[in-house]
Amino acid sequence: MKRFHYAWFVVVVTFLALLAAQAVRAAPGVIITSLESEFGWSRTAISLAISLSILTFGLGGPLGGTLIDRFGPRLVMLAGDLLIVAGLGGLIFVRDLWQLDLLWGLPIGIGTGAVGGVLGAAVAHRWFRTHRGVIIGAFGAATSAGQLIFVPAMAQLTVTEGWRWAIGVVLIACAVMLVPVALFMRDRPDQVGTVPFGEAAVVTAAERAEDRRSTSLRDAMRTRDFWLLAGSFFVCGYTSNGLIGTHLIPHAIEHGFTEVMAAGAVALLGSMNIVGTLASGVLTDRFDNRKLLAGYYGFRALSLFALPLIYDVKWLLLFAFVYGLDWIATVPPTANLVATIYGRASLGTIYGWIFFAHMVGAAIAAFAGGFFRDLLGDYHLMFVSAGILGFIAVSLALRISTSAVSRVPAPALEASATT
């Protein structure tokens, strides 16, 4: 009987670690109104803390990606998880706004950034020769699964027991994940005496060269494709984590929905994104990644334009259903384009910085959402701005090149060919 490939153990451990760590990112939307009630902080002040955390979350991407390229995923996962646990533990005892800024901004932000999308992309390209898009899609779905599992529970606990109990749930989940990561995670297939899943008995010189091909960050930044990818991912962050992830629940409450009902919509959004992201992984392996991205951003823009008009529960659930299909669906084609254009050996570093652009967009939307809500009394302007940016991202995605040669400077290719 054919031996079970160890890559699947790595997939399970990585999926669960991402699920627990990224569930933390959904917590702010659940506890914003509770923090306002208990401490009297403004929506703008709380949004600033969330924005800082999203920004350091973004910095955790390139930092984690660089460390993954150098030390491997296992050490990064352990360090990131420990930072999350320490930050959440301190958050339970927070009393002043500066403490919220510090704890949510540094350990939680950097930790969740390290145990995030860059990690999943790096693991997929280290452990799989085939089906990489599907695996990245599965890791992207882990974020949605975390929302589906944790957000309703956190919302219910916030209502019945208080927001600290909600934070305690994700704290325990992240602490528990340290055990399987320490015991079962491995950095590369050769550490367990195997080869990447899907690798043929004979690997061609071209395949080996493709595995080793890399591009320095400096050379990548000289290409148009880098900025097109970063620009479109900036919009992705603005229209997802930053705006919807942070402010959908408060917006829904202000439109007459209960906390639990709003959290249920987020859970539905998460469940549909599992379907959408897994499907995106399959499509990424088969179709033009640029056209996929254009379709996702256009679809998202249309749903965001409709959100300010929703006051009935059936339409809120319909929005969650439609929007959820492409919440994280942009990740597989974006990561795959980075690997195709700049080389798998530099995926962690370059995708890490493109991921940072994503989180800059998210940080701006998180703060601006709170600011303009306090200024104007609602989120309508923010949702319209997100829809406009979504259509701009359509144009950016369609201009990306899929040629790994024409967009990378010749000296970088010659240098990588000699490694």
C-alpha cells in the first residue's frame, strides 16, 4: 500500500494554526461596541488601535516571509503563535487606550502577520509540486473557517459574559496550537526523507532551476508587475480585512440588526468564502490568474455598492453569501503570479511585501471607517469608496504580465541561474 505522504500532515497542522491565528483578526469587529460602552472610547480611537494592528500585521508578512526563507516555517509558526498568546493574555487586563494600542498593535499584529497568508503560500510551494493553487486556497479558507467557528461564539460570549471571555476563547485556541506545531511541523520534505507531493521520479533540470529561481526585492520593485500586484492587493485589503472585517458588525448593528444576527452574517460570509477560496485554488491551477483577479474584484465592488441599502435580514444574508464567495479568493492567484513572475525561491520575501501593501490598504480602511462614521454618522461613504477602488483593481489586474522572463531584469535572472 502506498505510504501516506507527510505533506498532508503539514497541511493539516498549517491549516489549524492559520485557523486559530486568523480568528484573532475577526475579534475587533465583535468587541468594538463593548469597548465603547465599558471605557467610553470613541469609534475613531478604537479604530486607530485596530488600524495599527493591521499595519503591523502587514509588516509581519514580509518579516515572516524573510524568516521563512531563511529559517523555515516551523520556527516562524511557533514564534508568531507565542506572540499572539502573549498579546491576547495582556489584552484581557487592558484598562487604558494606550494599552490597547500597544498590545493589539505589536504582539498580536506581528504574530498574526507571521502566521498568515505568506506562511501558507510558502508551505504550499515547499511541500507540493502539483496542486499548489488548491493548497493555497485551502489555507486561505482557514481564515474563513476561523470566522465561521469563532465569531458566533465570541459574539454570544460578548453578550452574555463580556468581551474578555470572547478574547479568552481565541487565546486558548492559539495556545493549544503550539503543541501540534512543535510536534509535527517540518520545514522541508527532505527532513522526513521524502520529496514534494506530486514530484515525478525524475525531476528535470528545468524543474530544479525553476525551484531555485529567485529575484531580489530591489529588482522586483523595478518591475511594473510588482506595483500592479501590490496595488491590486492594496485594494483587496481595503475592501476586505480593513472595512468589512472591522466594521461590518458595527454597521449592521446601526442598521437595526442584533449583535448575534450580525455575527451570524459574518459566519455565513466565512462559510461561503471557504467554498469560494477552495474553488479559486482549483481555478488558479487551470485559468489565467489575471482574469480571475479581475472577476473577483469586479464582483466584490458590486456587492459593496449595495451594502448601504440593506436594512432587512434576508438582504444582509444575501450580501454575506455573495460577498463571501470572493473574500479571500484573491489570495491563490496573487501568490501564484508572484511565484511565476519572480521565482519560488523568493516567494516568501516578495509576496510578503505585496501582502504588506494589502495590509496598508486594510489599515487605512479600518481607521477611515471609524473616522468617517464618527464624522458623518454612518459608513456609507466608505462602502462607496471601496466599490470604486474595486473597479480600479480590475484594471490593475488585467495589466499584470504572466511572463516570468520579460518582467524580471536580465542581471537578476543570470544571477539566479548560477545559484
